[in-house]
Amino acid sequence: MSIQTAKDILIEATEGKYAVGAFNITNLIQMEAVVEAHLDHRAPLIIQTSVTPSQFLGKEVLVAIFRTLAESAPIPIALHLDHCEDVNYCKQCADAGYTNIMIDASKQDLEENIRQTKEVVDYCHRLGTASVEGELGTVSGVEDQVRVAEDEALLCNPEQAVEFVEQTGVDLFAPAIGTAHGVYKTANPKVDFERFGKIFRLINGQGVRIPLVVHGGTGLPLDYVRKLIGLGGAKFNVSTDLKHSLIDATYEYIRQHRDEYNPGRIDKEVKKAIHAKVSYWIDMLGSAGKA
């Protein structure tokens, strides 16, 4: 239990036909709320930070807080660096104590994506304390101030996916299938379920080796989520939902208590809102009671 790599958590999830939420946090209050919700539901957890909050707050500070919360928790927890395009920063975060690293070279051509991903994989595997996620194709939308227009989004080629995972040795794989970062503009986003299922079968047809990741979780309808889990989706990234919960709860409290200056009460309302949103995701992903 306690501190684990994301791969260890997600192999079990894939085999158990449920998924694990990977929640992007930007501060201590969010991290505490995410952990507390998972403790209440006895669910495995992946805490994520994008590059910007990791650099702003300090990777060593985040790792120290993560370890403090995780070491006493009777559930498996991983700390993941999300969408990092800098090979050297990936290595620095692995050295600092992140237990999963995403090197995102998806904007590069296939050869360069493989080269950068393999470099990070080789480094983390030598350390022996971090697993690695790679991505093929491009997920549209905005993540950590990195914007990708929808007409630039390229879906993952299933045959190239096999080549990618074999040549890189990556532990987790995020194929672009039409999901998007941010808020969906339609109630029925166009997600290529058939492509996702084919990729899973090609990679894991002889037994689960490389768990699959779904980016752009916020706003996906319940039936989409459950269908993707059924097709092999094991890690669902959730970022925008937590940002909205934090800002909306803060705004609403200040609006109702404009003459009050008590940050602790704002923090309490934010934690309550994050806890409720994360609990919703735990239920949707089927991870309650799996820790």
C-alpha cells in the first residue's frame, strides 16, 4: 500500500475492470481533499501536477507533502508529473521522488517521440522508483497553458502504437482518440472507441502489459467513461473539474461573506467542493473499495 508507481496501481485496475482517477492539483488544499476522498472510499489514487505548478511550488516541496500524506495512508498512491515536454525536467522530477513521469513528445514526429520517450524510460527504470507514461497522437484543448487547436489534433495510429510501446519500453500509454483537455463544447464529444479498443487489443491481447490512459476526463458523459473502461481504459486524467471546483467554491464563499476576511473558512469550502467532485469520479470509475 501507500507509495507506489502508477504502473503497479494500473495493472491491477486493468485486470480488475475498473479505472483510477489521476487528479491534477495546484495546491496543498486540493491535494489533501483528493487524498481524503480516496481514503473515505478506500480507492487507489494517482495525484498529478502539471509542469507549471510543479515549478512554481517546487518539485521537492510537492514530493515532501505527497510523502507526508501518502506514507500513513492505507491505500496505494502515486505522484505523477503530467505532460512534461522537457526531458531534463522529467529526470529532475524522477530524482526528486515523483513515482510516475509523463514525457509528452507527441508534437514531435514518431522517430523523435520514440527517442525522447525512451531516454526518459531508460533513466527512470535505472532509478527503479518511477514508471513512465508516453503519448502518441495529440489531444486537443488546453493543458498547463499548452494549447492545441482541434484541427491540429491527430488521432493515434494503432499500428504505430505497437511500434511506440515496443521501442520505448514505456509503462503506460496515452493514445489520442478524440478526447480533449478543458471543457467539451458538445454533450456528445466524438470519441473513437473502436480505435481505443483496437489499440488495447494489439498491445495487451496476450495479457496486460501496458495500461492505457484517457486524457481529457472532465465533461465525458458517464456512458463514455464506462465504455472506455470496458475497452481497457485504466487511468482517467481529471484537471479542469478540480480547477472549476476550487474557483467556484472560492467565489461563492466570498460573494456570500464579502465583509469577512478568514482564509481558513475559504479553504474549508474549497476542500469540501473538491472532496465532492472527486467522490463523484471515484464512483464513476468504479474504484471504491479497490484499495
